[in-house]
Amino acid sequence: MVALIVFAQIAATSPSPGVIRFNQLGYLPDAPKVAVYCALQPTEIQHFTVSDATGKTVLERRPIPGGAFGPCATA
């Protein structure tokens, strides 16, 4: 199993950072994973990368826009 670290390049409208939330419980190793970026202020994310434990980039994408989620603001 490869440990994944998610990094986001973020142009934030607020000095306070957001958090990345994902839940791997119940996922099969090759099943799709979903991560949600949450910030209290509106934030624009241009793209993100996923790196393995060695630092090698294994995925680079643009985010799919979403709406408000709990206390998180709409991007």
C-alpha cells in the first residue's frame, strides 16, 4: 500500500489555511478516493498534486468545483 500525501497550491483570500479531508476506511486499495479541501474563507485552488511516500508525483489535476460543506466556504 502506498502512502499518499496531498499538496495543494492555493491562492487564498485569507491568511488562515484550510484543511484537506479524506476517508480511506472501507475503500479497496485500487478504488477511487475522494478528498475535500475545506477553508472558512473562500479559496481558489488552481491545481493539486498527489505524491507517494518518496515524494514522486503520482497525480496532478485541476480540482472539481464544489459548494459549501459544513462550516467550509464556497470556493
